[in-house]
Amino acid sequence: MVSIRNLTKAKINTAFLKRSAEEMLRKERRLGDVSIVLVQPKKSRELNMRYRGKDYAANVLTFPIPELGLGEIVICPQKVRANAKEYGIKKERAMKLMVFHGVLHLLGYGHGAIAAKEEAYLFA
């Protein structure tokens, strides 16, 4: 099951994000509960500092929590929108990429494998 909590004031297509997470789980032939939380840059920065020692807002953070399912994905939509503009892609595609990225991390993949899978699944 995929659950989503939007803690921002931004209007986000949460059904699209849920379908994106479910799609990645199907592609990987995996089951498990995933929580997606949408946060403001201040909260993303706080979490990034607390858990990674990095003093900036991250576009996506993942927190494996096996006893609760696969875990939690924290996305900062404002940061993702800025990234989308910077790279010249649609914000919906950027959000889907962050969901894919987060799910793949929860499944245990590192950045090398994630890049190849994102390319195959999203950009093929």
C-alpha cells in the first residue's frame, strides 16, 4: 500500500504520485508499504541536516523502516520544481523521477544501479 501526506500548501496530484510508486513496485516485482510525505524546504533541510549532516533542502530523502513496510520517502515539491525548471523537464516528470528514486532506495539500490533503472523505466 502507498500512502501520501501533503504537509505543504502546494496543490499536488497525489493520485499520480501514488500510481508512480505502485508502478515502480510492480516493475521491480516487489510488495511493501511505502509512505510518501511532501514537505516544505525548511523541513527537508532540517531532516537532511539531522540524518545526513547536509545543510540544504534535499529534493528527496528516503528512510527505510522495515517494521512498517518498506519505509518512507520525503519529497520537497518546491525543490523538485526548481530542479525541473533547471533541467528543462516538466514538473510532473520530475516528481515521478523522485518517487522512482525514493522507491528504488527503499528497495536497497545504490545510486549507480538507480541511475540505470531510472533510465530504463522513465526515459526509455
